[in-house]
Amino acid sequence: MKNVVLLVDSKTRDLDVATLIAFHLRERNIACHLEPLEADRAVVAAYKPDMIIFNHLAASHLVAHSKRLREMGVLVAVLPNEGIYYDDEQARFYAGRHHNSAHIDYFFCWNERHKAMIQEQGHFKNTSVEVVGVPRFDYYFEPWSRVVYKPTPRVSNRPKILLCTNFGTAPYFELPREFADKLFAPWAGRIPIYTNYWQSIEAQWNSRNGFYKHFQALVAADKYELLLRPHPMENPEYYKRWIEELPADKRRHISLDGKTNITPLILGCDLQVSCETCTTALESWIARKPTIELLFDKDPLWFHPLQAEANVPCDNPAEIVQLIDKQLNEPLDPKIQRAREKHLATWCASPDGTSSEKIAGVIAAALGKSRSHDWTKLTRTDRRKAAKLKGLRRLGVPYHFDPFLFLKKRLMPKKYEVKDFSYRKAIRPKDVEAARERLERSTAQFIKS
């Protein structure tokens, strides 16, 4: 049986869609192994795959890795987990302007513009560039929506407001400067909007404080069920403290969810609030949910007018309650609805629930062609990494497991903040198995129905 490795970046954001792609591959008699990004070297000797799917190859060590894979006869594919790229230079960066010697057999794009950028660079002439849309949006459509969302009776008559934060770099404002320097090193000096990255970090720190004022206004109104959903890059504990500081009677109608995939939360809400430019707004449009965009510093790294044109803006905490009530009780302006449909068509290839299946179809066709492998090029280091991966899998932990990380984080919280985040977002074998079982159980149910 042919087999594929799909590297998964974020357990919260990416595991469900990776599981759906794996499901479609199994339907085509292709095994698909889901592993964390950090296991990219270990999976080669561990699985001897026919293809490895990365979320990007925009780093020098990944470029070198892709060339080794070509020598072994392993197909290399790129499937971005963020693939809109409103900024031209950002799009060109991820189209290979600076890391243009990577070997890529298949590049899956969210939209035609990204495909055009890749072709414009001219470096990947032998790469098959496929526009497939946004695979994780498949879960907003039947039958896949039934996998992640099962409506339950409301415990309250209050409208349910989903508040999605988007301040992943805000904590870096209070960390030693070298952490931010390391984080932004791949982009600074190459993409203009990343040049003043410290200013952008400060903007997110300020914006998070501004978001708190909107949150306070909604709490004071005492008329909604509020669900706080931190961005996958954020630590939910920060927002947990906000809730714990409230009087008990206010906390009754406020909840926090930093673990559940965003899709069922959007499908289950009455209105969604996003913070400046965020894909959660697009997902809310797909789900036909009223959507409000909070505006803050409008830093070019976090705010793009192209998306704002199709959103309902709010930049004043004193107006947030009135604006929510209006969106809940009045029909959406047809002009805004048309702008949303046009935006989704341009940037997300008009989502219809078939993106994951399209990807699986391309992979199946690729693996159907005869291809030889040269596993003699595997080194002792490759085999050692594979043994480590298999051993840690048996223990049920990710490849980059550190038994002393918890103690290190307690003793030096700022120094190990980033490593702790990387570990918390990684998939574990039990996560993969649970996601697979849920998908298969749900598909069996709706096939019968």
C-alpha cells in the first residue's frame, strides 16, 4: 500500500482537516500518517513514505531536506495552513522568492492569485501547482459539518456571542527581545510589512488591551452568553484570569474554550466577533453568521482593508452592544453580502466542502505513477530519529517531548514560554486516533441516514 505523511502544525486548528484528508486517502487505498512538524526528519526512515506534505518550505533547513527527499524518490508537497496572503510581498515570499531552490512536486494553493505568484517566480517549473481552496473550510458543509457540530438544546435564551481573539505575538512584548528577533528572522528584511516587527508586536499588545475594553462592555450589558476563543497561538490562561476576576454572578454567562476547533464554535454561535483581519471572519461568512470586526491600531501586519470592506466594523467599546443588537435583529446589507461572496471566490476559491477530496485526488493520481525509491541514502541519524519517533509514539507523546519542560517552565517561565507553546500545540497519538474514530463514527452514521 502506498503511504503519505502529513505534518500537522496545530492540534486545535489543523488536526480535524488533516484527519479528513487522511480519510479521503484511505478511501483510495492510501495510508496517511499524521505527525507533528518537529518529526519532519524522523518520518522518513520511520515510514519510508511515497510523499511528505509540509505546511511550507520557506526555511533553509527545509529546503535542504526537500532536496534529500528528491534523491530518495520521496514526493514533496506543500499545503499551507494559512494561504491567503493579502500582501503582495508576503505572497511572493511564500511563493519561493527567497527560498527558491526547494524541491516541490506538488503545491496546493488556496487561490488563483497565489498560484500566479508561484508561476511568476519561475523557480518551480516542474512543480504541479493546484488550486484547491481551503480544506479546513470543508467542515462548514454537509455532511462534514455533522462530524464536528451536533446542535444541543440551549440552556439560556441569551444570544451566544463568540469572541475570537487574534493576538499571538502580544506576549512577546513582555519577553526578552531575542525571542521576537528569532520569531521574525525568516521575514524581517524580506517582506516590508515585517520590517517594523517590534512595532507590530506592540500593536498586538495594545490591541489586546483594547479588546478587553470591548469585553468589559459586553459583560456590563449582562444580556449575552459570551464565549471567549483565543487564537491557537495564544495561551488561554491569560484570558482565564480575566474571567476569574469577575464577580460570580457575571461569570455564569461567560465561558472560555481554547481547545476546540473553531468550526463547531462558529456553527453554534449567534454572532461572531473577530479582531481586525482574521480568517475566523471568513469562516463566519461561510456559516452565514452575523460578523463584527473590532478595529484597533490597524498595523499593516494585522489589518488588511480588503477583508475589512466585507466586515461590519467597530472601533468604540461604547458602541459594541448596540452594534451587536443591530446585527442580530436586522438583515445583512445585500452590498456587504455580495462583497463577502466575491471575497471568498477570489481568496478561497469559493468554498463548497470538496477541498480535502480534491487534494486526495491529486495525491492518488501522483502515487499512481511508477516511482522508485533509494532508501540506501538513509543515514544512521535518520534511523536514530525514526527509532526515537516510534519509541515516543508508544509513550503517547510528541516527537519533541522533553520530560523536564514542565519544571523548566516553572523555574524560568519567560525563557521557556515559546517551547512550551510549541509542545502544547503538537498532536499526540491519542489525539490522532480520537479524531479518526470520531470522523469514521460520524460518517458511518450519516451514510446510514
